[in-house]
Amino acid sequence: GRAEGLVLQRDDHRGQAFGELTVAFTLDDVAYLTGPGQEALAEVAARPLTDAHRVSDIAWARSRFGDRAAVLVETALLRRRAVTKLAELGDVSGWLFTDEALQQATAAPVARHRARRLAGAVVHDATCSIGTELAALRATAAEVVGSDLDEVRLAMARNNVAGVPLCRADALRPITRDAVVMLDPARRSGGRRRFDPRAYTPPLDEVFDAYRGRATAVKCAPGVDFDAVRRLGFDGEIEVTSAGGSVREACLWSAGLAEPGVRRRASVLDRGEVLTDADPADCPVRPPGRWIVDPDGAVVRAGLVRQYAARHGLWQLDPDIAYLSGDRLPAGVRGFEVLDRLPLREKALRSALAARDCGPLEILVRGVDVDPDALRRRLRPAGHTALSVVITRLGAGSAARAVAFVCRPSA
């Protein structure tokens, strides 16, 4: 069996190498990397493999290890990338990956968050891949088992989460009873994201059919169409999770695992904040106060802006726009102190920014068709003061107008 790799020819932030080495891991490669190739892997890992040295390091690896050079270099680079993403799961320095499996792997804070929600349960990860979720689950679950159809990734998981029972199985053919089933359908094809849940692998409608009546937690892209998921028959809770300042995923919790009365949840892991659609949503619409707040992406994506505003004493600038305002900032939340408000006209905005000696300029946009990067270039700020411009639409229909708020960012 083979698992996907990549062509080591790009120079980007992920540390991929130059050259024409095409990596497609096989079971033999896994056996080599976990057996006689361990010393060779240590030698390769000791090389810099940086932009300045990568060409010579790959040439050295080819001369030293021949056909094995590709999997050795690839594994060394992937382990370096994994440290940032998975370090909270423990020591991953000896793990095995494919490039795509590492890209798809749940970030450690999110995996640990889900594992806490499943504490004390018997859990079957039916798309376990290289074992990321299993590593988090075995610290909280009463019992955990993994399965996957990809035999190469499964062999890697046996190395990564040694001691966890694993078997090869099709996720659409249930092999466990009385266990919470966790699934992570693939959401990419040819490097492109797929947003239609029926285009996942396996398709979400088939997943729901296969596990109807079972307790399930199904990972989805954060951009999944919530209405489309409901139309497929899902009647549980949709949780949107953010970590590290980014929205990471949506998770579909079946009704038996959801909090009663909750259909939508936002979990902001950086602040340990959780909001649900069962929370109070009393939020007025008022003119801007001292501060403008752009809520965390998980809050916006889960449709819980009003609940967030009600909790923190904020109000909306417009009932259909996610920007909030208030006279005080919620603790630990970045905000934008309003210095000026003007209609969205570039000449007037350029003059207002120049008058405040604007240099570094951040532009935030909601509800208006504006390209922030293109606008920044046209505004040509040349001063020294860091400012932000918040652009939004206020009002609806013939009363709608685009406005720009010149602001001082809180941090």
C-alpha cells in the first residue's frame, strides 16, 4: 500500500525541500523507518535542512542513502513541522507522518478539548489516520480504539500511539458497539477544499446513515454549510472551535452528546470561553461607543454574536453585521478605539490618516466590497503611527451607507 507524499521542490514556511524527490510512503518505508532506518533517520535529522543548506543536504542524503533519501528527508522535515502543531500531545519527535496526514491532523489544543468532552467514554476513532486524536483520547477516555482504511497511515499510527488497539476497516462499515464513534472525513481533493458535505470522503450523508442512532462526533471544515448539514438529517449540536487566533474546525455532536437545548456552540480555546445559542441574546443596536470589537471567528461562524455582546455588555452597530461596540473592552480582548468616523471616500480617508501621521495600517472590513490590501496600497500611509481602519456597512436598503472608522488598536 502507498500513502500520498509531496514533491520536495517548494521553498515555503512548511520547510519543504528543493529537488525532484517525489515521496509516496509505503509499508516497506514504515518498516524501514521504525527498524533498520532509525540510525539513518537520526543522521538526516541532524542536518540543517534549512533554505541555505537544503540542496546540499539532499544531495548528501542521496549519495549516502540512495533510494531511501526521499523518505528520510521527508520524515525529518515533517517531524519539525509537527512540533509546533502537536507538541501539547506529548513527545512527537519519533512520530511518522505523510504531508497530507499532518496537514489534516487536528491541532493539539483542539484534540485535547474534544477529548475532555469525551472524558470517561469508550471511543472508537473510525478515521484514525496517523493517531493524533487517539493520542489525546487515551488520556481521558475509559477505553479507545482506532481504525482506518489506509494501511500505511495505520502502520504509522501503530508507531505513534503504541498500545492503542488498531485495525483496518472502512469507516462506513461499523465495527464497534456501544462506543462513541469519532469521524474525520477528508475535506480536500487535489489540494482543494470541499465545502459540500456530500463531497467529503466518506460523504457526510453516508456517515449519518451508517451511524444513525449512535453517539457520534464528526469533524467538519469550519466553513461547512450548517443548513446543508441539517438537511442531511443532523439534529445535534454544531460546535465551532478556535485556537491560536484562528477558527480551526466545526464538530457535529450527535444529540446524545450535546447539551440539552444547545444547537450551536462556540469554543474559544485561547480564552477558555464557551458560548451557546441557549445563552441570553439581549443585545441592542446603537451608535458606536469608545471601542469597536471584532468578535472571535468561532463566535461569528457559530452565529453567536448577540450572545457574546450580551455577555460582555456590548451592542451591535448594525443588526446584520458582526462588529460590536462598547465603552469598555472585555478582559483580554483586542479592540479598536474610535478616533474618527467618516463616509467611505478614499480622498477623505487618506487625509484623515495623514493628519494622524499614519504609518503601519491595519484594515478590517465587513459588509462592504473592499479589498483591504488594495486599499492600503492606494492610501499610501507614510507616517509613523500604527492605526486601524474599520470599514463596515450601516443600515439596509436605500438607507445603507459605507462608513470608515479610524481607530487606535488596543494592542
